[in-house]
Amino acid sequence: MLLTLFISSLIVMDDMILSPTINTLYEKFPGSTGLINFIVTGCYIFVVVLSLVIGKLCSRYDSKLLMIIGGVIGLAGGILMIFMITPAGLAAGRGLIMISYTFTMNVAIAIISDVYTDDERRGRVMGYYTGTMQGIGAVLAFTAGILATHSLRAVYSLHLLIIPYLIMLFLFVPSFSKMKIAEAGSDAEADERQGKSAESVPVKAKKERFGLRYWVLVLNFSLYNFAFCIPLFYVSVYIAENGLGTEAVAGTINTLITSVGFFTPLLYASVCKRLGKNASTVVFILSAVGCALLLMTSFKSLVFLGFGIIGGACPFIRTWVYDSVPRMVPESRINDAIGYVTSLSTVISTVTAYIVTWGMTTFHFATITSFLAVPIAIFVINVVVDIMMRAVKRPVVRENAQ
């Protein structure tokens, strides 16, 4: 089952298939800039909206069924991109893939949270999931880069890899019963055995609140995600404006970012075991250090080191956030909480380019290198907020199964 959940990253890392073709799309369809922008980033609006409701779907329907629906939608989108290479066709296909993305990632994380209730085991598996996601992304990026020299159709044919994933989904992932409904039924039977009437059992319980700590976590992660996206999205611009090389150097750095991001989540459980609650703070500090190294443009080795640190830090923090949510919210709201984290953090990353353009114009930053002062400041804020969250005593939301 786990292997199938890990392979579902084929859909989640679709950006790695699209990335090598973005410049070609702008050149091939110069009169359709709006649609191309939607293909590149605008389509994430589906992730933002659907992530708000996916938690409720996980609570009501079989998780395996939801993943199958997501896989089928993703395959349909991939086929559209293969055979309808027009702005409208590609936009429709990419939109379907983003819908599939929402089903796939959120449900996979919900399954891991439901199955692995022990903190240490869940953290380890969540790290494997995030690491595998980055590894698959690196393989897709490398393969897509080679196929991009042939044709757009050749690159987008990588979407056919969803077919073996769907087969594995049917064969190896069990159906998940609606545990909460079953538990409710058991409670009702227990009440009857105690002589209580059926009418005494509440029909609909009031939703438990997430609590302030959860929303602070979401806000802090959303800010962090925005800060991370700035050096990530503008690698090629950074390299060009500092005269550090050609597009080949930018490509090498992108590979470095993804490759390091493959290994750090795999070490998540071990790092947390050694550093305990200080693990997230240390990684936030490393993020600031890595970004600060990018200001030392005269030393190419430090630039590579900086991008490597940032590339490894973000997947670690993402793993930490999704691992922390089940311990921070009421058990009945875990699926909703996961969906909200995905939605709100995606909102920030979707509008990163627009915020950077506005910020550089309004505050007169001449280069993207000078603008890196902004993510450094945000990373420092992340450190402060993380320390404050640990300092505040909190009641235990729920007991973890041992």
C-alpha cells in the first residue's frame, strides 16, 4: 500500500513535466499569454478551492475511491495535454490534473495519518512520502528535459505513467471503511446496553474547533512557503543577473534543489529523535542561513551551498507540518485540517510572482538578488514564531494510540 501512495507523487509533481516546456509555450502561442499563465500557475486555484472540502469527503467516502477518482481525472487531463496541444486544450488538461493533485495528495496524507497513529512511525512514513515525492520529481524533471528536445507531445506523454499507478491502486490499496460512522454505531449500541434511548444519542455533534495554535502553524508555514518560492522560482533570473553562468547552471541548481529535497525528509524521523522539539527551529534557522549565502554572489560554491540548504529545508518543514497537524487538532477534524493547510499554503505560492513584482516595484528593489532580503526576514520571523509556539503551554488535544 505504501509504495502505491508514494508513487501517487507522479500526479503531485506534474510541475516537473511542465517546467521544461514553459518557455516553448510562450514562444509557440504568443497571443495566448493569459491561458499560458493559467497553465503555469493559475490552475492552482483548483487546489486552493478543493482542498477546503477534501477533508469532508475523506470523512464521508472511502479513501481508496477518492484516490481512484483523482487518478482517473489526472489521466484524463494528461491525455488532453498529449492530444490537444492548443492553449485551450492544455489549460483544460492542466486544470484536470490540478483537481487530481488535490484528491491525490490530501487523501494520501489523510490515509497515512489515519493508519499510523503512533507519532514516531507516522513521522517516519511522512518523511518517506515527502522524500519520495522529491525523488520522483527529480526523475520526471530529468526525463522531461530530455524529451523536451523532441516535442511537446513527447514530454506530455509522461502522463501515461498514471496508468500503472491506477493499476497498483486497484490491486494493492485496501478499501477504507468509514471508521467514524462505525464508531458512532458502536457508541449507540453501548448506550442501548446501558438502557439509554436512541433519542438520547445526539444526531449531529457540534464541530470541534482547531484552536489558535493550529492557525498560527498554518500562517507560519504559508509565510515560509512564500519565502521559499522566491529563490526557487527565480533561479534562472538570479544566475543571469549575477553573471554566474547560462541556463545550464540554472538547470543544475534546480536538480540540486530537488535532489537534496529527496534525502532530508527521509532523515526526518532521525533528526526529530535527536533534536526533539528543536528540529523545526533549527531548520528554519538553516533556511535563513541558506538564503543569506545567496547574497554572496562572488563565491559560486557558497551559492550552490545556499540553494542546497534551502532545497533540503522546505521538504523537511513540509513533512514536519503535516506530521504535527494530527497532534494539534481534534481527531474528528484531522482531515479538514490537512486540507486547509494545503489550500492556504497553495494560495501563497500561487501569487508569489505577482507579490514579488509588486514588491520590487513599490519598494524599488533593482534585482531579485537584493529582494532576497525579504525571504531572509521571513525566515527569521518563522524562527521567532516557532519558538513562541513551543514556549506556550497547551493542553493535550487527544491521546495518540500506542
